[in-house]
Amino acid sequence: MIDRQNIESEFKNLQDRICKGLENLDGLGRFRQDLWHREKGGGGRTRIIQSQHIEKGGVNFSAVMGDMPERISKALGLGPNRFFATGVSIVLHARNPHVPIIHMNVRYFETSEGPWWFGGGIDMTPHYIIDKDAAQFHRSLKETCDKYDHAWYPEFKKWADDYFYLKHRNETRGIGGIFFDRMDSKRASKDRLFDFVIDVGDSFLDCYSEVFNKYSDKAYTEREKEWQLHRRGRYVEFNLVWDKGTRFGLDTGGNIESILMSLPPECRWTYSYDYNKIELDTLNKLKKEIDWLSRTAE
Amino acid sequence: MIDRQNIESEFKNLQDRICKGLENLDGLGRFRQDLWHREKGGGGRTRIIQSQHIEKGGVNFSAVMGDMPERISKALGLGPNRFFATGVSIVLHARNPHVPIIHMNVRYFETSEGPWWFGGGIDMTPHYIIDKDAAQFHRSLKETCDKYDHAWYPEFKKWADDYFYLKHRNETRGIGGIFFDRMDSKRASKDRLFDFVIDVGDSFLDCYSEVFNKYSDKAYTEREKEWQLHRRGRYVEFNLVWDKGTRFGLDTGGNIESILMSLPPECRWTYSYDYNKIELDTLNKLKKEIDWLSRTAE
């Protein structure tokens, strides 16, 4: 059976594959790497690209360990014990407003008392939601899930709708995707779950290449750029107000530059933004429970 | 003795005076007003200026009332009861990076069971901290406080240092100012406290005019504009992550456009921003417990 060393090492390989793939895709930019160490144990490899096409992107790996904070032990119903957590986390902001913002995360957590689980997800935030592209994205995620369990895609799709949600605006962040957490032996064997999260991780590059190749050279207007900056503001609102991972990092004093790499290179807040028809069309699609798969024919 | 009608009415007058003063100061822009009503009682007058000089500014009045949410009653050690809350709240983002961001708020709260209090504050966030200007700002706030109680300025200055603080970066938001809350009859009579908060409100325009007139026509470089956009990112981080008023509004579903008028018109997050000497100088002054008053001579 795989152990935490295997997982950590495969997550590093996943980060390497994705960075290489993204450099090929972008064509111009190169990742810079910053290594960081955590005083209480572990550290990470933060990799950032700031390029002509991918205006700002981060592909981060980390593996941290140590004594579990008491309130987390309590919440898990455990006594004093140690934890180990490793993961890969990605957010990409392209310069072209026709290319969606994308996010992917896979993670593994274990405690010295025995409990362990995997978590992760992928979600996409197009500045302009195009049904056909959304359908293709969801179909691709469904295919990955279906290889393991046909119940997973519908469950994880709903989970993403509920998680990537701006409660204060009653809006989803984008077209959702999949989100899952606490995946343990009740779901499948450790080896099989690990294969699944690696598959999710590797599906990211396909999903992103699809929309990147389609739109990164498409001409755009000033208004379209403005709308992108406006929509990025909502991304900031989600990450700083609602995202549990970001809040946890800020509360507990993680590596700030690495945690906040998800924030856009540039964004705007305009009071009472005056939406045009195509922008309103996207706003109207920021809703939970849209069956994107069925939108292929439109 | 003044009652809540007097307070509400004087807060409206304060909003009128400030808007008029700011229109004169800006010279070009005019406020637009949006009235809003709260289903459960009350409403407000949101006033926004988006101009050549004041790139984005909001001067908001609100007065809301209704049944107190149970968890607030409990926190206050009260049974079921009704509340009334009114206030004026301002944030201004100038286009010129040499003009500081400024914030002012005065508020009054009362419950049907008896307890009432005033709160408020002013704080300034210069993109470039200049000791002489910071000293003058604090001197002006001290003068206002000293008219009522010589103990207040030092107490409220410390309170501002602690409140306007980005814990995740170990940085203050700017040069602070004054912050106070729960000011009730243990502090002074209701009439006297009311005079104080109106004085604080009226001191705002003087404080802002001082720096605005000094810097709004000063030439600036692209780098200075970039630094402003970078510093505004920190302002967003404070408001969305730490500001209790903003969080409370977002959690309880207030008027979103009005709550988030404090966010800048445009801002940036750059991974590992490469600070120059003058920017580092400002960063080094984002600390608690700086005695700005003593910096006049420099």
C-alpha cells in the first residue's frame, strides 16, 4: 500500500508535469521557484509564472507536518497527535478575457492516530460563460470520475456548486466543477483513491489546454478587458471572504505570498457596474444546480 | 436630552455637509445618490463620487432598526429586544498616489432594553508615509479629542493601531488615527458624546482637505501609480479579511454595493513585489505604537 512518502513524491512529480505542460502551452513564460521552509516542520515549492499569456499563475506544492493544533484535534474527536499534510494547488489568471480563470487542488492529510483522507477539486471561472465549453469541461470531469465510481461526479459537482459560492452575492464563483473532501477507506482503498486524485490532477492540463488554445489569441476589446477586471474582483471576494483554505492559511500564519498567489494580477471594483447584454447573460449563469452536461446541444 | 431622531437627523446633515465639501474640493465630480430600503426596517442614502480627482469615494448614511438577531442579544447579555443603528461611513480613493486613502465612520446604536452607545473613528492610509503629514493628521485628531477628555486621544490612537491591523502580514493598514466603540454614559453624557462624534465627523473634511490640496495636482510616475495599486491590494485584504463592519454586513446580507463601496476602483497583486527604497521606507512605518506627534521636527 502506498504511504505518505509515495504521495508526497508523486505530488511533486505532478507539479513538475503541470509546470512543464503550462510552459509549453504559454510558449513564452517560465516558472520561477521559491522554496520555503516551515519552522515547525516541512515546507514547499512555490512556482509562479507572470507572462504575456498567463498574466499570473501559481502551481504550488507543499508538505507540512507537526503537532496538531488542539482545536483541530478536538474537532476531529482525537487526542493530542501529529499530522502530515501535502498537496498541489493551482490558480491561473490569463491576460485574455476570453480565457477562463482556473483552479485545481489535490491534497492528502493523515494523523498519527490513524485517520487519513484525500481531498481536492477543479473549478473554472470563465469571464464569459459559453455553454458548449462548460459542457465539455464538465464532461471531461465526469469521465475522470466515472473511471472510479459513477456516483462521484453528481455528488462532487453538487459539492463544488455549494463550495465555490459567494453567499453575500448569491452567485456561484463560475461554472463550478468538482470538489471532494474526507475521501477515506469508506469510499475506496487508499491506492485507488490516490490513483483518482492523480487522475484529477492530470486532467487539469487537458481541461485548461482546451480553452487556452481556443481563446488565448482571440482579439478582445477594452470593454471585455474591463469586464475581466470586474469579474476578477468577485474572485478576490470569494478567496478572501469564503475560501476555507485561504482563511485557514491567513489565520494560522502560513506562507502569505504562497497562499495569496491565487489573487489576480489586477482587478477593479466599480460601483453599480452597468452590465451589457452578454455580461448579464454570464451573470444569469452564476447559479447552482445548472446541468451543464445537458447544454451541449445549444 | 437628544434622542435617536436628533441623532439620525444630524447624521444626515453631516453627510450633506461632507458631500458638499468634497464636491467643492474635487472641483469636477458630483455625488450620485442611491436610496435603499431594508425589508426588516430602515434604509440608507448611498452617495458615490467617481471623478477625475477622487477616483472612487463613498459617503454613506444609514439608519436601520428591527428585532435584534438572537446571537447579538446573547452576546450583549440581553433578552429578546429591538435595536436601532445609524451612522455615516466614508472611504475615499484618490487617483493621485500622493493623496492618501482616508476612512471615517461615526455610529450610534441603541436597544429597546436600554443600553446605547456611540462609536467611530478616522484613519488614513498614505501610499507614501510622510512623517510631517502624519504628525499634522494626528495633531488634528488630538485637538478634537482634547476638547472632551485628554485621556481619549492616547486611548483611541492605540485602539486604532490595534483595529486597523493586517494580522496575516503583521502590518498596520496605514498611519492609524483614532478608533472608539461602546462609548456610553460611563464616558460622558449622551449629549456630550454626541457633540464629540459630530466633531469627529466634521474634522474629517479638514484632515482630508489638507492632504488633498497639497498633493492632488502633484505629478506622479508610472511606478508611483503601480505602488498605489499594490498598496490598495492591502486595503482590500484588510476590509475583506479583518474589518468587523464589512464581515458583519456580508454575513448578515446588508446592502452589498453600499458595504463594498470601500473597495478601490482598481488594484493589483504582484507576486514578490520588488520594493524600492522609498516604498520600503513606507513599509517600515506600517507599525503599531509609532508616536506620530513627536515626528513633527523631522
